[in-house]
Amino acid sequence: MYRIRVSGILLMTAVILTGCWNRTELNELAITTATGIDRSQHDWIVSYQSIVPSTVASSTGGSGGGGSQPAVHTFSLRTKTIHQAMNDSSMESPRRVYVAHNHVLIISQKSAEQGLSELLDYYLRSAETRETVGMVITDGKASDMLKNMIPPEKIPGMSLSNILERETENVSVYPSVSVFEFAQHFYSDAGGQIVPMIGLTGQQSAKNMDKLRSLDILKKTSAPVKISLTKAAVFNGDRLVGFLNRSESYGLSWLNRKIRGTELPLPCSASESSGRLGSVRINRVKTHFNPVKTGYHYTMQVRVKVRGVLSESACQQDLSKPETIRSLESILEKQIEKDIYTGWDKIQKLGVDALGFADKVHRKYPGQWKSIRKEWPREFKKMDLDVQVKATIRRTGLLKKTLK
């Protein structure tokens, strides 16, 4: 009787545990680290940058012969829809494209000008894609950008993602934007968004890349062509409508609460003409917004509290005196206000609310919002900005005076 019961249990277990019938082995996947999106008339050109496992293993001390083969393989497909490219990749790639580990999404300027609503739909609808992937725009072809290496790393997609992350943490001029953040702004009352742009910079233009490779110049310690953040793209809804230079984008980072860490050079005094500068490292920022109805229009009151440390100084003043520190704080406040108004003037001329001011007005004045909702772009151009900055320098480092 005991044997019959044990046999019955084993039989039932064998029926329930059917095994990994739908398993996918790791060596069957083409793990994608970066994706490029281009447009050609009504077709999509989707490019995938996938890892070559044997090369990565050999470069990290594992088995396998990578030799001089690149650590990634890039290929492109032209299809009618974005998801179709994943299926059509079977005609070119021996492995199934796996985008769950995608780090960055590179979109060409031409694609951005035609609209990205279909791209957003794909990323929000698919269960495999990640909405946390970072977005960048390029003024050239996204497929060409994926074919360039980013020394000293072997996987360009991961390197570009790290550049975006570190720039956001340490500089905050072109803060990173994920697909999810872009979609949030797209469906908000404001509808505007700012996305960083990348391009090829250096002594040589992108057109000379093939010639440089043939001459073996790229093996020098410093490549003449590099991928770097160059400017910012302004979106109204899902379409690209304008650009921001470094100073304009930096000013809007203060208004977008995107400043996480940044360095500000300052003159030693308001009347300084010798060119001597100090430098303050900002490590904490608090920004408060308050929309106020003034007559027939609105004024956005912006109050910014900044805290930082003195990281460098060529000034002759005695930094142990409180009045010297207060003078530097006053200069810092005026500099930040100037940067903010520089970005504000540009975005107001474009008439694109990429700052989310519409959402703030809607929350405070829900009754009035119904009447101005359709006219908000025009109302945004008439809005006034009232900025007040309070800066505090907490530490001056190990020196109270300069070495001079």
C-alpha cells in the first residue's frame, strides 16, 4: 500500500511539474545595449547594438577568442512598424533580439520632427521594453551614431548611458530624460519637454570617419572624433520644435528642478576686473513655485534656496571674515538669477511650456484653467517670471586665504 501511494505521488508530481517548456537559453539571445531610431518617408529604420559575448568574455579573462573583434555588433532593419523590426531581425541575426537590458534610445532629428507618438506607444505597450531607458536626440543618423566607439569602454551603449547619468549628477546642463518621463510630460497640461542631444565633436568631421579608419588614425591615444552632449532639443508634444544652447539649457535646469550637482565660477567681487575667479560647488537646491494671477495674466514666483561649498579661489579677500562670504553669496545669487532668465527668455520665445507651469496653474486655479486651457501657449508667452535666490556657502575648504 505504501509503494502504491508513493508511486501515485510521484506520478502526480511528474504531471504537475512539466519542466521549462518555454525556456530561452542565454546563448540564444542578442542582448541589446542601445537602440537607434531613424525615419525614411513612412518607414522606420531600427538599429540594434548587441553584445558579442565571446569578445566580452575574453577581454575580462574568460575563455573564448575575441581577438580584435569589437565587443558589440550593430545592424539595422527597415520596417513599417517598430515591433516588426524585432521579428524581422531573425533574417539577419542568429539570436533573438532582447531589449530588456537596453540602456539608451538614440533618435534622429528627422524622426523627432515627424513625431514620436508611435515610439511611445510601443515602449509603453510592450512587456519586454523598459520605460526607464534614457532618450537622446542626434542631428545625424542614429544608426551611424551606434557604430562609433566611446573609449575607454568596450560597450558604447552602456558608456553613453553612464555619460548621461554622470552629467546629470555632476553638471546638470543637459539632464537625462527617460521614456517614462517623456510620456509623463507628453500627457500633462504643459505638453513640453527638453531632451539632451548628442553629436560628433573633435578636430575631424563625421564625414571623414571612413578615411580615418583606413589610415588607422583612430588608434591614437586621443580619437579626433568623439561622441559628446552638444545641446538640448525642445519638444512640443511629441514633435521637436527647437534647440537650446548650453547656457539656455542650464538656466532651465534650475526651473525644472534638475540641478543635482553643478559647479559655478564666480568673480571675486562685483567690481572685479582682473579676471580672478572663485568656484562654488552646489550640493543642495530647493525650488518653490507659486503661480499668481496678476490682472489678466499670470506671474510665476520662483524661490530658489542654494547651498554649496567653495571649491576653488584665486581671490585676495580674507575668507575667514563673514562679510567676505556674504559678498560671494550675493554674487552667486545674481549669477543664478541671470542663468535662469537666460533660459526663460529662450523657452518663452519658443512658446513651449517645457517647465510644467501649466500643471501648477491648473492645480491652483482649477476653475480658471478651463477657460485658458486652449489658449495656454499664448498665455505662456505673456507670463511673467519673478525669481529670488538665496545662496549659502557652508564651507571654504582647508585654506582661509589664497597662497598669494
